[in-house]
Amino acid sequence: MDIVLSKENELIRQSLREFAAREIAPKAAEYDRSREFPFENFRKCAEMNLTGMMVSESQGGAGMDTISYVLAIEELSRVCASTGVIISVNNSLYCHPVEKFAREEIKKNLLAPFARGEKIGCFGLSEPDAGSDPSNMRTTAVRDGDHYLLNGSKIFVTNGLGADAAVVFAVTDATSRHKGISAFVVEKGNSGFRIGKQERKLGITCSGSVEIIMEDCKIPATQLLGKEGEGFKIAMNTLDGGRIGIAAQAVGIARGALEESTRYSQERKQFGKKISDFQAIQFMLADMATEVDAARLLTYRAAWKKDQGERYSLEAAMAKLFASEVAMRATTKGIQIFGGYGYMNDYPMERFFRDAKVTEIYEGTSEIQRIVIASHLLKD
Ligand code: CAA
């Protein structure tokens, strides 16, 4: 395994760190409060070629590797975790399955503009009774000549509010459980497609999480991804990549907690000295720094494995599991170091804490990641 960053990776990291500090950080607290979808951030990320990073250049993407992608998601999430997940979903949960599984003839309209960041994509898998167990979904798709008619709804769809199209999953054969699920691209303009409830959330407040409702939603049959019945595997393959993005998001949030805490501990004085002079604070910072590095290395390893073209489900699950739990521990310690100020929303720490929690939940809870990891350990 060779995960030393290349010169190109280092340059990308440096320029994205400056970009995030200059363009994304100043408005992060405001977006968190207003809960408005940050279209302006998406546009700025598009100008930096961050919206279709791993999509080939011939399809409108930047043709970069997965290591560059995790560097970008870490840097964005360091300052604004909502922007981090918005960009991650467009890259991993929309552009990836469309590039890999869509028919060539639909890519001009349904991939290239999304990879270039002129349009926004999202991913609809979860339903009220199908979260950790997506094979229990109720949304149906029935073939009708050269169209499909979709009926059902999807919940907790990140980016849904701002999205122009969604990758959605529906049952095409109710007798076959996961083998009867198929994947489609549905456009906002398709008849019978509408946005339902807009969620108000604990963290990542402006990432536009909504319900998507499809009522006799008519889409061309060419918008089927892969073949009928392949939808469950397409969802799993897509989530493997998505989980690397969420691991990188968690690393970014945890690093934010570490850097802000390190700085604050050298400014804040109690008992006549800087609180960083107290060993209790030093030990917390030392643990945070060690865990952030470990989480980042697991994330790089998963990205590297993906770039080798090998199966990386195990490495992605390990990276997401560990990094998300590190993000919770680091932000909890961060609030403790800030004391009462950490609890107030004048400082970013309480936002980091609220934003961290969802990384243990979406794109597969920590319990699901443990199931994936154990299944690799125990297979014969
Ligand atoms: N890649 C390709 N194929 C895979 C796969 C993968 N990573 N994982 C499983 N499969 C295949 C299996 O090989 C099996 O194939 P066969 O039928 O040919 O044998 C098939 O899929 C079924 O596998 P399992 O029997 O293991 O399936 P399961 O029903 O037991 O579920 C699970 C496994 C890992 C628990 C899975 O259901 C899972 O990941 N659940 C969590 C779902 C999730 O992450 N939801 C988040 C929603 S997205 C989101 O968060 C919204 C957002 O906007 C951010």
C-alpha cells in the first residue's frame, strides 16, 4: 500500500484549504442559523472542479483520484460540514452511480451538467420503514411500454431541496426481495415528482434534507440504471464510495474541533495561566490529535484501495465507523475545553458537535458498519 500524498495531492490540499477558509468559512455559521440551502457554496465548489471530481473529463468531470476527493471533503467539512456532505453526495451518491451504471445516451443530460456543477444531484434510498434495511422498501416501478411509472416516497434525502435529479430505488419484482429492486434516475421535471416535507435537523442544518414524493411519476425506460433487479447491488456499491466521503467529512469536523481547541486553550487563562498549561487539557488535545490522524489514515487507505480498482467495502466501513466516532469524541472534548463558551453558539464548537452526530447515522449507522466489518471477518 502506498498512501504517501503525491505532489498534485499536496497542491490540491493547500489550494482547497485556502479556498475553504476564504470562500466557505465566513458564511458557515450564518447558513447554519438560516438553514438555507447554500447554492452559492455549490457554485463556488463547481468553479473549483469539486462537483464531479472522480468523473472522467470526457463526461464533464475533473478525472481526479479518490485521495483528492477525500482531501476536498475534509477541507470543506473542516469549515462547513453541510457543504462537505452536499459536495460528497453530488460526487459519490449521484455522479458515481450515473457514470458507472447509466446508458451512454442519457449521460449528456444526466451526468455532465451535474459533474460540472451546473445542476445538483441527490440519492433517494431510505423510506419510513426501510432505513438500515433498504430491501424492505415500498416504492414501486412498473414498466409501461418505453416508460416506467414510479409510486412511493423517499425520506431524509440530502440535497433534495436544491436537486435537479435523483438516483432512486424502487421495487420492480415484489417476489424477490433485494433481487427485485431496481435503480433509476428521476428528474425534477418528470411528471408526478415533487418535494414533500423539509426536515429541521440537529446538525448539518442547511443540507436540504427533504422527502421526495413520486405519484405516477413517468420516466423514460432509458433512465433505468443497470438492469432490472440490480438496484440493491448498485445501492450498496454506491454507498461504499459514499462512506469514504462521510469518513472524510468526519475527519474534517474532528480536525476543526482539534484546531479550535488548541488555539483557544492557548488564549484562555484560568488560575493565572493558560489552560493549555494544565495536563488535563494537554491530554485531551493529545488524544484528539492521535485519533484524527488514525481516522485520516483509515480514510486514505479506503480511498487508495478504491483507486486500485479493488473491492473496498471493508475499508470504507472501517473508515466511516472509526472516523465518525472520532468526530463525536473530538467535538465532545472540544466543548469541554471551551467550557461554558463551548455550549454557546457564539463559538463554532457547538455547531461541530451537532454536525458530528449524523456521521454516525447516515449512509449506514455505526451498527451497520460493524455488521459489514463482521461479515468480512466471518465469511468462509
Ligand atoms: N457491493 C456490492 N454488492 C453487495 C455489497 C456491496 N458493498 N454488499 C452486499 N452486496 C450484495 C451481496 O453480495 C448480496 O448479493 P447476492 O444476492 O448475489 O448474494 C446482496 O447484495 C445482498 O447482500 P446482504 O444479504 O448482505 O444484504 P442485507 O439485506 O443483509 O443487507 C447491509 C446488508 C450491509 C445491512 C445493507 O442493507 C446496508 O448497507 N444497510 C444500510 C443502508 C444505508 O446505508 N442507508 C443509508 C441511506 S443513504 C443516506 O444516508 C441518505 C443521504 O442522503 C446521505
